[in-house]
Amino acid sequence: MSDILPEAHPLPPTPPIPPGWEAVLVQCVAAVRTRYRLRWNGLHGVGHWARVLENGLRLATATPGIRADVISGFAVLHDSCRHNDLTDPGHGARAAVLVRQLHDEGILPLDADGLALLERACRTHTGGRIPEVPTIMACWDSDRLDLPRISGIEVRVDWLGTLCARDPAFVDAATDRARRRVFPYRHLFDA
Ligand SMILES: [Fe+2]
């Protein structure tokens, strides 16, 4: 009998980063690192951004019309301007300002529609009605699907917008990754 045991709960492969966006995300992370006020590996830090990226790219893969470039930018920027790990209602608006700044500096190669989507997704992601724009809806979903990283918190399916995110199997898989603090795409954040 073999003494090599199968890995417990092997992780499925992560979806690919959109073409050209690995370098973009590395530059965004470097820009954020110089100004981030909280613990880099904290509750709203890089592990969370990485799981939001995986959730979002899975939603983009499964749903026609969702912009994977906007999803990717949202993952690494939406919590980048937090001043605390609690409510901080202004952090989305501050992130939207940073999005515009990074675009103006040539770091975020988004067209006008993509820039508007990313600004709006960041500015509004802290609450309100589920948006009717699929890409923004997926940005919000990708974030909310990682809430179970907080002990005792479950995903609220009625807070999710996309059909794919509402699938119980999708919620279960994201919950498992959140609880296990899985850290995908780590190379983007260690560069
Ligand atoms: Fe978040």
C-alpha cells in the first residue's frame, strides 16, 4: 500500500488573469502598498483581495458580458483606501479616487467605459440596492462571497446579484476558500 496520501480537499485550478493584466495588477499592488494604512495581511488585506479576484474571475468566466479587466481592478483596489477594518463608510469613494489617479498615471489601462464601471463599483460597493449592471453586480458579489473569512459570518444569498454567484455550489466553494484563508495568485502580491 502506498504511503503517499491524497491531498485533503485539493483546490481546483484558478481562472486565468486577463491577458496583460498580471503586470497591471502587480503595479497596482505596488502603488497601494506605499499608502495602505492597515495590516497588509489583515482582514481586508491581500488574502481577501486575492480571493475576491478568484471569485470575480470565476463569475466572469461563467457569465457573458462581465468585464474581467474591471473585475480584476476591483479585487485589488476596492479596499485599498480603508482607514480601519470596521465600517469606514468613505473607503469606497476614496478607492474610486485612487482608481482615477492610477488611470491618469497610466497604470490602469481601461477604456472610458471600463474606468467608469470600476469607479462606480468601488464607490458603491459598501451597500445599497444590488446594481443592475452585470459587471458591477459581479464585483459586489465577488467581495460578499468572501465574507465567511470572518468567524461566524455566512454568505447572504439575497445580497448576491448574479445567477452564478447564487448557485449553492458556488457559494459553498467560495465559503470553503474564505474559511480556509486560501491565498490564490500569491505571486501578484509578493512581487
Ligand atoms: Fe472587500
